[in-house]
Amino acid sequence: MDRVRSRPDAIEHVDHEQRLWRRFYPPTDREGLVPLAFVFADTTEAKVANTVAVLQEAGRRYWAPRRYETYHRGITAKDYGQAVPVVVTTLEQLQKHGADAAVWRRLGRKGEQTLTAALDNPDGDALFRDQEARADAEEEQRRAAEREAQRPVCKRCGQKFTDQRWKETTAHRTAWNAGDVSVCGPCHADDVARKEATAEASRLQAAVPPEPKGDPEPDRGWFRRWA
């Protein structure tokens, strides 16, 4: 209660499930507040029409749905979370056709409907979830297309980088060890293999002892002494 009293419009920010009336009324499985029905009796059609016009105009802030607060474009669904469904009919219609017949008119709509149809919100929460999911999917596809358009192409073989190679050449921790960042993974692997083969050949060559330059001259000292 303190939260509601703290500001004049705080009641509008109280969650639908926290409404006090929900403790006394069973759930309707519809967004919105408790429905309100007007049944006119012993009056003319003109007076009913005038009264309904006054109710519709004066009570617009209470029965009218709002726009969903979303960054998506093209959302046509309406938010009935804070709306009071107001339906009207006449006693004569109820007596003649019954309450289950299409004798109810909801403020903001044209024509008469059954009570169930009049209280339903086909352009409400269910439509919003569908449109939002579709918008999210389209946004994801757009982002994927933009990312794919930025994918690097190997300067050597013309193949596109894999996600792994793209990450290797751009991530700060791996770019320094990615070799030539303009080539794809297979070409980089060829470079690594070529470099390793060259290093191995150099190592093997360094391990071979040098060949002697020529036979040493035989010692002729003994022959000299006896000569």
C-alpha cells in the first residue's frame, strides 16, 4: 500500500498478479482488469447510443488498450494489461436472444458479439508474443546476414574463414599466434607444416658431422731415420 500511495499514478505500475481483486475473482486467462457490463432497460435506441458514446469518450483512458513498449517495429498488437473491458447491451436483447447470443458490444469495437468474443483480445497478448517472436527471428537473421557479409576471405585460396579461424585472427589472446591473419585455417596449417618441415630439415642437417677434407699425409719419419 505504501508503494501505491507514494505517487498518484503508482497504481498503474502494480503488477497484474498483485491486484487485490484477483484474490476474490477466479482467473479469466485473459489480460486486463475485471469486466464491466452495462445493461440498459426501458429506454430508446437513441438514448442507448448517446449514453454509449458518452461512456466511450469519457472512459477512454480506462477501457482503451495501450501500445506495447518495445523497440521492435511493425508491432500492431495492443496491450490490454491495464484495460477495463466494458460491454453493453439491452435487457430486451437479453430476454429475446439470451446472454450467450451475439448481443454484446464492447467499447472501442463495432458490431455485436457473444460475451466470450467480446471479452477476448485477439489483437492482445497472444498476438504480441507471435509478432515479437517473428520480429526477433527476423532481427537475428538480419544480424547473421550482416555478420556473414563481414566474414574474411582468404587472400591465398579465396575460401571464407571458419568461425574458429575468424576468432583466432581477431581475438586479442590468439591473434599474436595466428600467423598470417589474411589466410584461412587450411592455408595457415600449410604454412605451419612448411615451417616445421624446414626447421626439421635444418635440425637434421646440423646433426650430421662434417666430412673430412682429405686423408692426412702418412708419417715418413721412420723411413727418414733409416735412410
